[in-house]
Amino acid sequence: MLRRYLACLALALTTTALHPSVIAAPEEHAWNFRVFLNDSPIGQHRFTLRRDGEDAELRSEARFEVKLLFISAYRYAHTAVERWRGNCLTGMTARTDDDGKKLSVDAAATFAASAQQGNGLAVSTGSGRQPLDGCVMSFAYWNPALLKQERLLNAQTGEHEAVKISDSGDERIVVRGVPVTARRYRIAGSKNPIDIWYSASREWLALESTLEGGRRLRYQIE
């Protein structure tokens, strides 16, 4: 009986080794950023990515509050769920409260997307529905593939914005209290230019944007 049990166990282990998908668990990664306006903390923005083979789901949640003399002058809340196949969006549900102004974006693939090239995306907002052809990417800073894009989908407005992305070279930044060398890229074409930094291994490290009036919005990773 014991020999038979061990033989069955060995067979099960061999089968698992031959088919790693049987035990492969979805991979999960998170980025948690403290958000500053100039040098004042105003909130947090958290991104959680869950990968399962070629499919992935990204959840993001942002909460900002700007105070003047201890009185709330501005509030912002944003939540989004994005579904991906490879580097192409296959779906999105996003809700934003921009200081009382409510915005919604819903998107779904018009056909089943492949790992490399999506067939299209239908984007719905409060102002209507817009079909987009081909592989569509959002402002997915966590995915360095966005650096090759000429248009990006804005999860707050639903606009498919034309962008120009340039390489600004290496520079030293402080990450979790430690100076590191990071590569800086600028995304221009949207309302406010956005700078993003990546490590040598293409890990997203930081974000910064200059707002109206010269104020600086900055993401500092925890």
C-alpha cells in the first residue's frame, strides 16, 4: 500500500513539474505613492497589478485633499480597474470625483485582443461613445511599453490623447531615502507635461508634473 501511495505521489509531482501552469499562481505587484503639491503632502495613489499569463488587471486608487489654513480647498478621488491582454487594453472602468465634478469612463474590447495587437476598444463617457482601432494603451506609467506610444487613453476623461514622449537621460533621484540613478522621460501633448523615472531594470520610480500657476505635483514611492 505504501509503495503504491509513493508511486502515485511521484506521478503527481512529475505531472506538476511537466505542467507548471497547474501550480502557477497569479503574480501581483504594487506601487504605493505619497503625493505632494510643491512640498506639501496631499494624499496617496496606489496601483496594484495582478498578472495571470498574458492577462493582467490593474487597480488604482487616488485620494487627494488640498488645505488652506486648515480648510479643505480641493478634493480629488479616482478609482479605476483596467484589464489588459499583453500591452493592449481590453477593458476599463474608471470613476473620478474632481472636487465635486463626477466623471466616468467605461471601455470594452470590440473583439478579442491578441497578446501583441488588440483589435479595438469602445470607450464610453458621459458625453458619448468613441470607437478606437488597434492596440490601445492608457497612461500606464507602470508599463514601459507606453514610451513607444503616440496616443494614450486618459482614464479620467476618456480622451485618446496625442502625446510625444522624449528621453531626457539619466539623473540621480532619491528613492526610499537612497540616491539612485534613474532614466527620465517626458510625456508632452497632454494638458500638463508629465515626467516619469525608471530604474535600470525599467521599474517605475517617480512622477512629476507642473500644474497651472507653476505648482508641482510629485509622486514619491514608498
